[in-house]
Amino acid sequence: MPSSRPVDPAPVIDDTTCLIGGVRREGNGDLAGSWNPSNGELVDSFAVADGGDVADAVSAASAAALHWRKVSLTTRGAVVAAWADAIERERDALVSLIQAEIGLTAAEARADLDEGVRWLRALDRSPPGEPLGHLGLVTTGISPIAVPVTRIGAGLIAGNTIVWRPPLAASVVSTAVASHAQDLPAGALNVVLGDTDVALALAEQRLAGLHVVSDAVQARRICGHGFSAGNRVYGELSGFSSVVVLATADLELAARELVRAAFRCAGQASAAVKRVIVEPPIYAELCAQLAVHAARLRVGDTADESVDMGPLSDARSAQAMADSVDEMLTAGCRAVIGSSRLGELGESFFAATVLAVPAGASMPEGARGPVVAVAPAEGADAIRRLAGAPVAAGILCDDVERAGLLAEQLDATTIRLGSPPPPHVHETLFGRRASTRPAGGRYPLVTLRRVSE
């Protein structure tokens, strides 16, 4: 958790450094730190990159691209597979780092790592066309392994080289993950540590392509700098998911799945469920069921294996969450459960919160935290209006034909029947997306529409 608080210059972990041209080196920028959001302890201190470091990394990637693109597809795929194997071998150590630095529970950390390994192994080994060259990658968010490695892996298999700027709050985990790609030639994967200024410095370099995974505001800013520099740019936006619950749904099952989808990673994951739209006859009962399941969540320090939900990324995020919920309550929402910070646990904790939206009211904006808003709606037009334009949507019911007709009217690219949306959507600037079938629940899992491949 980077902060303006004083940083002890003595490193806790020796290898939290930039990786440039195959060499680990301290950045020439300011000293930064990463703190455990559960207990406030320093995980590590390190020097971030400056503009010169970013330029060096881009030069190293450009030079390495001349060789890497000539390596056979078979060899490139084998190198990426070996990286997946190495990450899996270090699973326990990496999971511990994720818990300490990101604040995910042990189960969430393992799931993120396992998903990254699974997708690395499933990536298309026959990407179409010629490689683009040396690419910049900027990632943000709560997924420290699955999101970045799938994009890096796809780029490497396609014959590209990468300069990656991970989230500052995941610097320790990101450095450790990159260190396990030992079969790559020097310069094929470079890591520059830092915050938004480093991301902008990377965007302003002359690149064959820039891939940005972020929220809309940050992505627009970083991509704008990339465009101004004449780069090919791909902006991948994180956002919320909506779920529609029709009257024929199994309410107990729906509530259990919705609580898991809304509160995983303390509601900070991209595509976390923020809006639930319910047909009026089952509205009150579903709210009650959600409260029951949310109350069962064990919240606390994620070093405890029994914990179901950990903290937000930092105290500022918890306060922002509190301010957002206060605005929703003032606007007429009712707290079914939660709605406050959990100061007794630590400065970064917030309660799992379910807000009931009055009939006919507008759906509040989704906030990045453990809050889900539930609203009644009858008819396709009302459901569509309240669902908004999420990154993905789910429809829970036992009437697949009716759900299919409703799905065609929703403004979401990915729509699933019988299940909330998956936590991540893997798209890349290069190559085709890997194809794996996520695990479903009781209902048949059907993708009606998806991001174009």
C-alpha cells in the first residue's frame, strides 16, 4: 500500500527492483514503500523508476524484439509454459506475498495465481499475423497475477517483447512473478516500478503498441499520452457487473452466489457485482437472503486462513467507500446490512454492505469496495435501465428461453445465464483470447454474447 508516510530505506526483500535488459537494478526515482493493508506493517521499500529508466527499458525491449520474433512459435510457447510451471512451483510463497501486499484472502490469492497459470497454459499457440514488436503494458487493480501474466504471455507467444509497469501497490508481488520467467532472453520482459508518472512516461515512449488495463479515467489519460506519441493503443477498462434475478430463480442459491461475486477481493475486483436487479415479487426475500449470507462472512486480517474477506487496499479507499455509502443513504437507499468502516479491525476495513434501492429510483454509481445495490424492476425496459452498461452481466432464473430474450436487450458484451460473470475478461492487443470454460453452478452456463475475438 504506497503512501506518503515515511519509508524506511532498508529493504525488507532484496529483489524488489526494476528489471531492465535482464538486469535487476534500483530505479533512479524516489523511495517508495508497500504496506500490508491488514496490519499496516511495511512489506518492502524500493526505489521507483524515473524517465531514464523507462527509456532504458524500452530500448532493451526494442533490441530484444529483433531476436525474439525470429524464435519459433514452439519455443516461445515452451518458454511461456515454463514460466507457468515456475509460478506454480512457487505457489505458497507467492500466495503469502499476495496476502501481505494486496490483502487478499488465502483462497482469493490462490485463485488468482491458479487462474493466471491456467490461462498461460491455455493461450493460443498460433497467434495470427506478424508480431508487432516492443510493447508497453500498464496494469492496475487488485489482480496481481492473473490479469498481467495472461497479457504478457499472449504478447510473448506472439513474438513481442514487453515493458510492464505494474500497480505500485503490487510492486513486490509483480517483481517476484517476473523473476520466475527465467528462460526468456534478456530484454524480452522488463519491469519498471512506479505510479502514474511512470505509466505516462512509458506511454510517451515510441512503442509498437501500448496496452492499458485500468479504470476509465486513468485509461483515458494514459492512452491519450500514448496516442499523442503516435503509438497504437488498446485501452481495456475495468468496471462493474450487473446481475438480474428473475422470479423463477432459486433465491438461496442466488444469494449465495451473489455474495461471493460481490464481495470477493473486498469488492475491488474488476467485474465485481455492484448492481442486482430483481423482479418485485422476490425483492424483499432476496434482500433478506443476501443479508443472511453477507452476515456469515468472516472479515479480518487475511493472514488468518478462516477469513472470507480482507481489507480494502488502503485507508483512503475505506474512507472513500464510507463517503460513497453516505451519499447513497442520503439519496434514499436503505442499508440492509453493513454501511460502515470496521475501525476495530484496522484503518482499511469496511463492512460487507447491501443497499436496498427504492422502487422507481435511479441505481447509484457502483463504488470500488464491498457494496452491492439491489433494486426492484419489472419489465425489460426497467431492467435494462437499472442494469446500466456493465462490463458483464448475469441472469439467474430457471427459464432459459425468457432469460435469453432479456439478454438480447441488455447493454453488456458478455452475458451469462445461470451464473454471475467471471472475475476477469482476458483480451489482448495481440493474438486471440484463450478459450477455457469457467466452472458453472447449478444452472447451465451459457455465453450469449462475448467480446469479439
